[in-house]
Amino acid sequence: MASSGDETETREVQVIGRLVTPDGVLFEGETDAVAVRTVDGDTTFLSGHIPLVAALVTGGTVVFSSAGTGSSGGEDAAAAVSVSGSGSGSGFGRSAVLEQGGFVEVDGEVVTVSAPVAVQP
């Protein structure tokens, strides 16, 4: 980012992660990254991702990462997220297991995971 010579404060760009079931919204908030297991493989969504809709696998895990590692997002935030992780290590915010699959939709800075059943550990 270009600067006019004076120090400027930069804010990390985050996405709004949402986990929605028929029972309501289980999670909604700012997060560094959202990682899911789609039918095409593991995918991590960061700020600025292109619009997308994809099917999620049954038994897959969705992870909302709050990297908290001092990284500035980008590849460092993506490296801190693993859909096979338990969600208990540093770098993890919230996670849930999707017992019956679902869908993920990326629209602007919002990543919405819709699932018929989601269980939070």
C-alpha cells in the first residue's frame, strides 16, 4: 500500500463467516479465514475471494480461523487453518462438524456455510 510519507495504521481485512442451520445462525462474526471440505477438496476462503457456491461433504469440518499469530492474513492465515484439525490449537476460532453436508457460498466479504445439521465440539 502506497504511503504519503507519514505512518498510517493498516487494518487487516477479514471476512464475515456465517454458519447457518434450519435451527438458526450458529456463528456469525469477523474471521481471518473460513476453511471447509467441499466435494472437490479442502478449500480456505480469505478476504477478496471470487464469488462461489460449492457443495460440502458429509462429516466434513468447517473452521472459522482467528489466526492470532500476528500474521497479516493472506497465506499465513491460510496456513493456520486445517479442516482436519480439532479446532483446539492456536490459530483456531470456532469449528463445527457438518453431519449431513451442506453448501458454502462466498459473496463479497461474506462466507456463508449452510448445513442441515452442524455439531460444535
